[in-house]
Amino acid sequence: MSLVPVLMSDPRYADIEQKVLSSYPNACLLYIDEVVNPVLYEKFLNRKELIKATDVQMFHGTHERNIPPIVKNGFDPKLNVRALYGPGVYFAKNANCSKDFMTSRDTNEPTFMFLADVLKGKIGVDNYQGPDILTTVYPDGSFPRYVIAFHKNAR
């Protein structure tokens, strides 16, 4: 498993940046890394087949210290300390919703957000017709596709 830089010349960079800026216009992206973890991705694909789910890309804000364990093992639903829409890991359609969960120890340090592939199977949602927030109770119900670093003071 590793993190591989997504270069600004890569069309994926512009796509991700646009996805972020569409709901978080004051964002100042520093860099984007792609998560490469074949074992974790295979578990995600197996869960997708098992529950016959589709997937969507959604955001998840976090602290820098959480990046290595998430990249290695995926998101852990047992670590959820909030349960507005039920237990599980929470993901947002809009980066603006996830920015408040990006934290750092120092105002000069970057903050971080994942763009993840999330299964739309057994979930909690804020709105069944067009959910802006999804939760997954499965440890393999999401795959941390990209890590996005932001300038701390861009709020």
C-alpha cells in the first residue's frame, strides 16, 4: 500500500479539484495523493458484489494522524463517535460538509480530506431521495481513493 501523487497535469487532478470547489469555493488545495492498496480494494469489490450495491464518490474530513491507518486498513465504523444517521462511517456528497472535520494541531499545518468510493447498500442517510450524507457500517463498505491536502486557513 502506498500514496502516489496525482500530478496537476493529470486530468484526475482537475476533476477532483472541480468536485471540491463546486461546494467549497474557498478551498486551497495543496496536493492530491492516490491511495494504492490492492488488498483493501479487493475487499471493497467483494463487499460490493456481496451486497449488490452501486458506489459513489464522497468526502470524509479527518486529522492527519488518521491517514496512515485508513490507507492501510480502511475506514473503521467502530470509531464513530457521532450517530445522527445511525452507526458507521460518515461521508458527504459535498466537500463543504466534510471540511469541518479536517483538523490539525497547528494553524500552519495542512488539513486533510479523503475522496472515497462508498457503497450505497445498507446505509444511513440524511435524505433517501437524494442523500448528501451516507454512512456505511461495513469496514469494507468504502475505499479511500484519494487524500486531498488543503491550506489550513482556507475556510
